[in-house]
Amino acid sequence: MPQLPDDLDAVAVRTWCSLALEALGRERAEIDAINVYPIADGDTGTNLYLTVESAAAAVEAVFAAHETGATAPATADAVRAMAHGALIGARGNSGTILAQLLRGMAGVLADGGDAAHLRRALTRAADAARRAVAHPVEGTVLTVAAAAAEAAEGEESDLRTVVRAAYDGALAALARTPEQLAVLGRAGVVDAGGRGLVAVLGALVETVTGQAPVRGPRTAHGKAPTPVDGGSVVGLPVGGTPLEGGPAGGFPAGGVPEAGVPVGEEPLDCPEDGVAGPAFEVIYLLEAGDEQVARLRTRLDALGDSLVVVGGDGLWHVHVHVDDAGAAVEAGVEAGRPYRIRITHFATESGHDLRVQAEPAQRAVVVVVPGDGLAGLCTEAGATTVIARPGEPPASGELVDAIRRAHAREVVLLPNDAALRHTAAAAAEQARTEGVRVALVPTRAAVQGIAALAVHEPDRGFDEDVVAMTAAAGATRYAELAVAERQSWTMAGICQAGDILGLIDGDVAVIGADVPATARTVLDRMLAAGGELVTLVLGEDVPDSLADALEEHVREGHLAVDTVVYRGGHQRAPLLIGVE
């Protein structure tokens, strides 16, 4: 049996994230099914799952960076990664609030993980989440978070006692949410976001005690049973058989809301009962300063409702419901640099729009790209793109969303990164359960994806198309230039911080002093094995003169080889190279 932690160190944080993801994975369909306000999108459980998935992936990345070391990462690194991952991957009202809760906790737990720090962390988290919401409503996840913090404050004992107190306080508050919010009472369910938070806190209980909270009996209406004799319950009940991700048939027996009452995710600031809300949900990440964000809040608050802005230190996650989606995005552009923009039309997503939907296309390609420049190129070629920004790999949920946006019966998925193999496989499997035929071409670099997209022909048979794209990708050798962050051993010898590394097919093959010389050496090594076409993808800070010089270098040494150059925009590597 593994040793139980006396405080929340990096290993405990990693375990917590893993257990929380497992818990939400088990319960997300049931949490989806008890969404009863304000939009019938039935996705709170899914949004929470995807948010925690992003947080867990960020923590795993920190541990992966320490694989060669003798010690685990610092606690501060783990909790900050958890918070950052949740922020960039937050989905919906519920996920956005959870991201702010984790960020509030991380600000305290970075200094220590004992009982006293955890009490302060829970209090700061609840306060930060409430401040992030433009118009807080009681009976939501905010209420549950505040109750957890208050219950923990009353405990002066060890970490395990504080965690159990926080969990039981949250559970009791969740059971009272139908009394605080009329629409929950009419539907006979507890708040969906609050229930998700209880699952996350239950995972924390299991992390520090080694035992998951005891599950309670189910009821027909999805209400939380009261703990008996001081015990805890988890997996708050829902009757019937909910359909994952869909509103129809997903409500608990006896829990269908009254006619005229909109249904959906938990309210954060809401229209009056029975009054239709805004048409669009707008979400984006934003790079901006505090003053710009303060003005943005005011403007977005006037445009719509359910406004939540979380984050800090120059990076924010913005969520709002509006009728004018363009104005909401324009406000972000005026405030700073918005990206990962996602606009959802509620009527279409929820099934309330009874108009005939457009027929899906027969085939589409979904491609992950490392920068805006290649995103534009691939979009022009007819592909649906997902941008993987430096340090922010897409989660499986983002890939599933892209497959849905492609709106096709058949989809070819190009992950363009070996590290995304499992993520892409999970997304493909999820899409297949929704009736989409998905083929995953295991591209390991963006230049392989470009090669595959170049031979894509939607008019030929699906299998034939996939084989041709796979062959084109496989025939493309790939390389990239990177800047060494620290001294380390590589396949090419010892590198120093600041050295330029030339990676060929994923391994360091060249160590150089500057980008032009290293790029020339890499090209020569790759072309020594033959080739007909060189693809160069330049980062946003790389001058055009480098491309001109490399084109001339290829012409002088390899007369029969053509060169094509693309601008990649803001990408991790200053230069990507493909040879086919």
C-alpha cells in the first residue's frame, strides 16, 4: 500500500489530479444529465472532465521534465502547472469556475501543503471564484465551494481531518442547493457544477486518506442523500439512464423541468425563469493586462450574461453568453490578444432549434498545427484546424470539438505530434461513439501533416484516401531547430544553455551556435539520403532572409530539389524542416 502523504506535495497533487479525472470520468454522464439551467446543453460533467484532463496533462508534463532527475518536482511547480492547465483547458461555466478555484488554491499551496495552508487555500479559492463571476447566484458551485472552505476553517487538526471536513461541508451544501435555486427544486436535482466539485474534493479525500468516500444510495430525483452518522457519500444519485452529452432522455425520472423553463448548465448570473437567454456562448483565452481586463469585464457585462473572467499574470480565460458573438470577440481584441476562440450557438447545440440542420459533408480533415500561419494554410486547403500553442497541447476534448465542427461522416485526423498520439486516439474513439468514421494518421510533425493534406482527395474512397495520406506523411522526414534551455546530454554530445539544437526525426543530431549554420547542416544531413522537395516553416521572429539563404543553399548543393516556404506564426520552434 502506498504511503499516505502528510502534506500535499507534488506527488500528492499528481495523484489528486489523476483520481479527480477518474471520478469525473465515471460520473460525467450523470452530471450532464442533471443540468437544469439556463441552457439545454447537458454538458457540465463533460466540461469539468475536460478541464481536469487539461490540468492533469499539465502536471504530467512537469513530471516528464524531471524523469532524468533523482527527485520529484517542487510542489510549487506541480500546483502552478495544475492551475495553468485548468485555465487554458477550461470549458463552460463550470470548468471556468473550477479553473479559478484551482488557481486560488495553487496561490497558497505553492508555499506549503499542510493543513493550515490547505484551509487558507480553500478560502482563497472560494473568494477568487466568487469575484470572477459578474453576478454570483446562490445554490451553485460557488455556494458549494464556500461551504467547503467554511467547514475546513473550523478544523485545527491534521490534513486528513481538514480534507474530510471540506468534503462533508461541500456535500451538505450541495444537498441544500434545490432549496436555494427554484429551478433545481422543480426539477428535483442538485446543482450539476456543485456535484462535480464534490467529486473533485472526494478525489482529494482519497488522495490523503487512501479511501474513497463511501457511495450513498440512489434516489429517483438526483437529490443528495444526507450523510449518516457523520459518514460521507459520493457519486450523488440520478435516476434513469442518462444519455451522455445529450439533453433528451438524460434527465432523472421525475426530474423533467416544467414547460417553459430553460434547461442546461448551472447559473452564474441568469435571466428570469422562463425568459430565453442569449443565443451564443463565447469563450477565449486572452493575453492582456489587469486594466484592460477590468474594462473588458464592464463591456462584456453590458453585452450579455453568465460572464466569468478568470486568470491573472497576463493570461485570462473569458466566458460569456451573448447575442452578438462578434462584439464579444471584438471586445477581446481591443483588450489584448484573444485566441482559442470558441463560439457555440445554443439552439443548435442544445437541440432546441427545430429547423433542418445542414447535411454533413462526406469527408473532412482535422489537423493540429503549431501556429497561426499554418492554421491559415490548412484552412485554405479545406481542413479544420486546432492550434497547439507553445506549452499548451490540445486536450482530447478540443480534438473532439474540431471533429464535430468538421461536420462530416468521415474524418481524417492528423495530430502532427508524437506526444499527442494517445490524446488523438482518445478523441477518435469518442467521435466514433457518436457515429463518425475516424481514421487517425500518426503524423509526428507539422510538415508530415502538410504532406498528407497535399495528397488528400475527398472524392476517392475513404480507405484509399487514408492510405495515400499515410504514405505521403511516412515519406516525409522531419526536423526542427530548438534552443537548449540547460546543459544536458544529447545524441550529438553535450549541449549548453543557449545552443541551437537540430533535431532530425525527433533526435538531436546537430549542436550549433546559430540558427543559419545549424539549419544548413541539418539540411545537408537530411538531403544526403535523397529528396525532391524541401519544406521550410519559419517562426514569427525568423527573418525572410533566412529562408532566402537556405533556398540558395539547397539550389547550390542539390540541383533537382525544390523548396517551398511557409510562415508558421507563433510556434515553439524557430524553424521546421521537411524533406520528401
